[in-house]
Amino acid sequence: MKKPIFALAGLLVIGVLAEAALLQRTRFDPLRLAALFESLALLLGAYVAFTQTDFIHGLRKWALSSPWLAFLIPFSLLIPYLTLALCTDTFSFRALAKLAAYITVPTLLLLPDRIRQAERASWRDFAAMLSLGLPVSAGWLSNIWVWPEDIYVFRPIFCVCVGAYAFLVIRNLKNAGYKLIWKKGDLVEGGLNFIAFIILAIPLGLALRFIHPHAHRVGVFAFVATFLGTYLSVAIPEEFLFRGILQNLLVKTFEGPRRGRYGLLLASVIFGLSHLHHPPVPNWRYAIMATVAGIFYGNVWRVRGRTSASAFTHALVDTSWHFWF
């Protein structure tokens, strides 16, 4: 439990220092600016803490002691929203209700299975995954963290924390590989699969008229900043849901020596179908390309067993598409 506490303390200090630096250049109200940074630091603290095995075990011990405690613990994730909303006069009962509902549904769905370890998928697992993914795709969690404007990054971080509690703590799902920091093997395997995907995806994308290559000069800072932002706010959340949870459970559910392959392919198809809602709806071209990409992301996760590895490939693909396709 010490590492998550130190991580949270470090993020709080960074928030204070960042606020002090910004106040030298802007005219934001110090209280509101402090609330923004501390709210983000609290969420990031939980985001990082769920990567720690000791933290998961500590929460699970509490969750096993009482079903009421297991249900109530994740509502502590409302504190970052209340910190920002109350200090910036942007509090909304509607927004609070949305966040509370987002916590309640997957928690209640998985609560009956909290005693047992997840050895195969059940209908409640799929319903919980849908309750985590659908509100994001439908935009139901927008306009919640709204000072100084609607800030996107809070949403995926909050969603990952809720999903991590539901599946890693209550459902006791093993081998999800929820990690943020790369190891050398993550970069090697992720890079090789990125190259393999690009070799296949460019001709396929051109044939489908999905991509339109264009020359675009990109500075190193712009590329790195976009990559890191995509990695933390898009790649990690999606890889945790589709690989760490979905593919993981599918592999556990299938039987036989090819269960890893079947789980990878089915998770990739579902990942592809989740992109149909992008305009023009139904965007079948996007679904095909996302399915192919999902195969490579899933292969990285299969080999490395870490979301940091598959998210590295995912972020490279999204960043390259953003600038050059």
C-alpha cells in the first residue's frame, strides 16, 4: 500500500508546483486552479495505484469483509469530481448522478461473484463490460468536469479506475496485466507489431478508401505530446477493457489448445464492431480496420501479458494515423 500512497503524494505535490507555475503566467482564480490540479492528481493517483498488486489485495481484503463495504468503496472516486465542482461553482446533481450510476451498475453486476475468482466469463461479466464501454461511446459522461471547459482526460481515467475496481478487486480477475510503465520487452514487441500492422493496414486502408495519406511535417515535441496523451487517455483505457478484461476472460472461457487464438480473434471482432458508431454510421470501414488493428494489439497483449505493451502499439497507430493518414 505504500507505493500508491507515495504516488498520490507525489502527484499532489506536482499539482501544487504546476499551479504555482501557471499562476505566474495566468489570471486564473488560485482556488479554482488548485481544485483542478488536485482533482486530476487524485484521479491519477487511483489510476496509478490500481497497477500495484498490494493495493488491489488491500482493497479486495476490505471488499471480502462485507458486501456493503465492497459496494461503497468505489464511490470514493466521486471525491475528485466534488473537489473540482464545489470549488469552481460547477456542481451539478445530474453530473453527480451520472458518475454514481456509472459506478453502481458494474459494481452491482459483479458483486454476487466477489467470493469466487474469475475462471470463465459469465453474462454478468459481459453486462459489466457493456456498462463500462457504452456510456463512453454514447457520450453520456461528457459535460461533467467543465472548468475551465469540458476536460476530456478526466473521463477515461475515471472509467479505468471504476473498471479496475469492478474486475480486479470485486471480480478478482487475474492476469489482466494492467500496467502503465513500459519494460524493454513491451517496446520491442509493441514496435514489431506496429510495423507488421502498418505493412498490412496501408494497402488495406487504401483499398477500402479509409485512409488518405498526406505529407505533414511534425515536430518531435508535437509527436511525443500527442503520443503520450493518446497512450494515457485512449490506448490504456481501451486496451484494459478489450484486452485485459475481455480477451482475458474469453481465453479463460474457451477450451482446448487454441483458446488463446479464439479469444484474441473474438475480442478483436468485438473491438472492431465497437467502432461502428463513428460517422458515417454504420462505419463498416472503420470496423474492419479496427478489427485488424485489434488482432495486432491482442497479439502484443498475448505475448507480453501487459496493457502497457499493447497500448504502446495502439498509441503508435493512432498517433501515426492522426498526423499522416
